[in-house]
Amino acid sequence: MVLSRSSTTARDPLSDVLDVLGAHVARLTRMEAGGSWAFAFPLANRLKFVAVLDGEQWMLVPGQPRCRMKAGDVCLIGRTPYVVASDPEREPEEGTSLYPESGSDLARVNSGDGVAAIGGSIAFPDENGDFLLDLLPGFLLVERGARASSAIAAVLDLIGSEFRRDAMGSDIVAARLADVLVIEALRALSDDGDRSRTGWLGAISDPRLGRALRAVHRDLAAPWTVAALAEVAGMSRAAFSAAFSRHVGRPPLAYLRYWRLTLARTLLRKGTATVDEVARRVGYTSQSAFANAYRHAFATTPRSRSPVA
């Protein structure tokens, strides 16, 4: 059996990662709040987004400057606790009770005539979300007036229209639009022209590091070396390795290995290929080398996680 490259490999790193990881908004919640309020949410091993439809609110994240979000702004929240508030000085209440597991997805606070915002958790099958969470900082903001944010404004307008219409199927439509919103936010962050931005999104937007990342995601099975990737980037080996590690948080070959194994885990769980076929697909010519790398990364063997082993 030969795996189709076109079915598993996208044309750019962002599309490739989101497609392979199967990212989607698991639950879309809405808050309408008036008066004075503040709610604290704990650290969780997930990616979340918050977008303001109307009014203004504060986002307070440890280690980050206070962030005043206005209508049209969107933020992504990783592995960090945070507080959302009308007043940054107010002592926050516990916020998870606003949206109990079996409760309503709409929370109204103090008559709800000041701020309207939406939020949602981004789910990934199994543990694959760790790859993206490891690459993103705890907090990222896309302001309405930022470069490449026009698509975000259009999606938010559509989501707001769906809530106002309250027509049949509105919840489903709004959830699908939220998927698009998250992708557009990540796209805007990776294409905002800020060359000082660090992290994986900053590496994608960097002219030189971006070339190397695109090369890896286009041809994952190639026998990449640091020297070969540095040549693609048009940099010396030392400069490339230092810049890549500083932006991405992992050396080039460690990133390559982590992505190869993450893709391999996804393919194995689909059950459409053997362990040997998957190993070759992600660049391992030796099945034993693949098994050792897989065991080291995930504390299990490829066969124990593959229905066809």
C-alpha cells in the first residue's frame, strides 16, 4: 500500500499542521456582560480563543501586559491561566461555572448590556494538540486594525449575524465559522509583517526560516540535514541553527523529528497503512530506528498504537 502524499501533505506549514492535527472548535460559548465583573480561568492543556463582538473587555495573562480588547479583536490562549474582566483591578470570581458541561453555552452577567464576546476550546484528536501547543506562546492577540485582519472582521460579522438571526441551524453555522475564525487568526499572526515576532508563527513569516519550514513540510521524508536546510534558507549553518532554535524553541532536526512522529501517529491511528509504510512515509528507512524514536517520543510502540500492526 502506498500512502497518497497529496492527502496528507499540505502546501504550507500552517495548513499542514492544522490538517494533520485535525483542529476544530469543540464548544462555542458566548458571554453578554454589563456592569463590573471579572472571571478567572485556570491553566489547561488546550488552545482557546476569545473574540469581542461588541464593547470592550480586559484580558489579564501572567507575565503579559494588560490587554484591552475591543470589538473585532481576537486572542488565542495556550497553556496559561487568564482573567477576563470589565475592570482589571476587580478581584475575579471563578469563571468555569459560567459554562457547566451540561449547561447553556450563553452566559449573561449583570443584565448583559455592555460586552458581547465569544470563546471556544480548540480540540485535537488524542494527544496531537501537544505539537501545536508546544510551538505557540501562552497568549497571542490579533487586533481588528492589524494587517491581514479583514477576513477576521468578516467572519466575526457573520457569527454575530447568526446569533442575531437565531434561525434553524445557527449553532452549527456559528461553530463552523469559529473554525474559520481560528485559522484566520493564526494566518494573520503568521503574516503580520512583524519580523521581531518569535515563535513558530514568527519563523513561518521570516523570509529565510520560512523557506526552510516550507521545504520540510513539502518533502518530510527527504534526508534533511542542518546544512541542507541552512542552504535552503540562504544562511550559514551556525546562523540558521541559532535563529531556528531561538524562534521555534527546538533545534531544526528536533523539530523535524517531532513533526515526523506526530504525523506518523496520526497515520497509524487511521489504520490504513502498516508500520513499515508509515515509517518510510515520514522519512525512516529503518523500522527499528522508527520504533525507537516513536517509543522515546510517546512512551509506547508504533504497533501498540496501530490497528493494523
